Amino acid sequence: MAKKKTERKFGRTAYGLRAPIVKEGDDIRKIAVETVLNSGLTVSDRDILCITESVVARTAGLYATVDDIAQDVRKKFVNEEGKFGHLVLWYPIYSRNRFAICLKGIARAMDPGATLFIPVGPKDEVGNQLVNQVTGVDIIKYYTEICEAEGVKVSFWGKDEGEYKKLYSKLVRLENHLVCPVRDNEEIMDALDLAKATIDDDSAYNCYSLADILTDKSEFGLYGSNKASEEMVKLFPSTTLCHKLVREVQAEMKAQTGKTIEVAIYGDGSYHDIPSGILEMLDPMSCPGYTDGLDTFPSEVKIKNLADEKYKDLTGKELEEAIKKEAKNAGDTSGKMISQGCTPRHLTGLIASAADLISGSGSCGTPFVYFQGYFDNLGDE
């Protein structure tokens, strides 16, 4: 008797893979491959292994001290007399993890008694409030303590829109400016340059962004850095390092299993959902390295639209089979109406976001996320 075909019950699946705690100098390529091979999963072509940027940076020794930050900031802003006075810090993130250690280095670079001017709003660029809703940390109080401990005064300006507009013209007249947002920093720097150009004076003017600090250590400078200790930050790994690593892991998995999987390095996810408390997008990019099979967009059909329009007169098994056939034979749906409503995002952003949510950022111990069936659809048996 022929064995009855079992109907497939699972589509895409993702697994957070536990791995050893890595340190500087560890072979992350070897650890990644061994973690997959020891997981008990059956490796198939087009599976996807995602590796968090954190373990890549840590094994590569991508760290910077507060003194490193201070030295480079001072080199950028010190004047001909060897002085580094007042500084305007534009739109910093309200974060103990992301910005506090950077702030310590910036304040340490300044001359004692100088003032750090920080324009602020009720929220930062990703929605964090001046008094954090979850932790209760008062950012103004916390940042003030950091600056004063380094012998620098701090003045927070523009807590409401009216005050900000009133004082903006005074701030742009100051000599030194450091632009801190992750996104739109170039636009802000251009706006400051334009505003400065309209002022009829010959005063000195220095304007940099966090991306310009410690570029000898990371192509992204301080963008994407986060706290490693009270005197050190971990930097975001370069795209060169990440692209090299994913190809090495892919080649090693092919040698070990005969299967070609895709590999990606992921950072913060590309999502911004304030009502649910998801406030990410603080890394320079969500996916700094990936293999060629991920360099594309999803090719899908919208089941809801097919069921509600093209096959609205069908029901049950007949409807299911019709949609399966559409999915199986769809081919490249880019730009076609049959895909309307499907997420038009690059695949790497979607995968990195999913991996970031699955792995978490605490004590889960799963720096690798393994996807199976990601490219499958209803038409696949």
C-alpha cells in the first residue's frame, strides 16, 4: 500500500541557537559552524544562518575606551591656542547603553569649566523619553552627573518648541558642533552649515558627527557603539569584515554538509513601533554583511487579495488549490499587482529584524538565529 502523503504543517521556522560565550580572539567562523552542526537541525539548501554583530565585534576586538573617544574628539575640536571650549551636542540618543559612555568621552575631551549645550525635545529620534517610561531614569539628571563628574558644565536647551526656536540662532553661533542622530545626520550638518553661512561674522566653526569619531577603529565611527563597561564601548563592525565572514561561514558549511546556506550578520532590527515599546534602528544598518542569495526582495503573492478578488467565488479545497497554484507559478512578482500589499523591503532588513527579535539582547544566550523554509510558499510541498 502506498504511504499516504503527509500534509505539511509548518512554513517558515526560526531557531535561536545557544552558543559559547565569546571573547576577543575567538574564531567566530568556527564557532558559528560548530553551533549549527551541533544543534540537531538538518541543514538544507537555502537555510539562513544569522549571526549577531555583537559577537563579530567582540571576537575582532572592536572596542574603544573613554580616553580613546576623548583624545579623538579633542583632536577634532581644539583650536589654534590649544583650547577646547563650549560645544553644542545636537540630538543625542536618550540611552544609558547607547550614548552615556560616548558622552563621558566627549565631556572628558573639553576644557574644565567649559559648557556642553544639549538641545533636547520630549523624545529622541526613536521615541525614548527624557524620563524613561520603563526604567524611570531621568536623562537630564543622568547626563548632567556624567558631565559634571568630568568637570564640564551642561545646559539643556529647547525643552519645548518655542524655546528651541528662540535659542537656535544663538547655538549656531557657537564654535563647536557635534551631530549625534543615527539618521539624517548629514542633513542636520548641512542645515547648520547653511545657518552659519547666513551669520555675518568670521568666527571659527567646527562641525562633525559621531560617524567622524574613531574612524580609525570602525568605518562607522561611534555610530552603532554601545556600552561594554563604565570606561569602554563596543564598536559596530565594518561591512568589509562582515562580508568576508559570511562568505567564509557559507564556504565552510558547504564543505561540511554539501549544502549551500545563506549567511547574514545582523544588528538592530529595522522597526519602529512606539505603541508596543519597540524602539530600535539605532545601528548604522540592520545587516552589515550577507551572502549573495539575500541580496533581493521578497517575491510573493498576496493571499488575502487573491481570496477576496480573483477567487472570491471559490471556497474550501478548491480555493486552497487555486492559491497554491498561483504561489507556485508566480515567479518574480516585483512590481506586479499580484504582490500588492506584500512588504516591499529588502530581504536583509526583514531577516535581520526577525533575527534581532528572536535572539533578544539579554541572557538568552542565542547569538545565532537559524531560519528554515524562509523562501518557501504555499505552493511548496
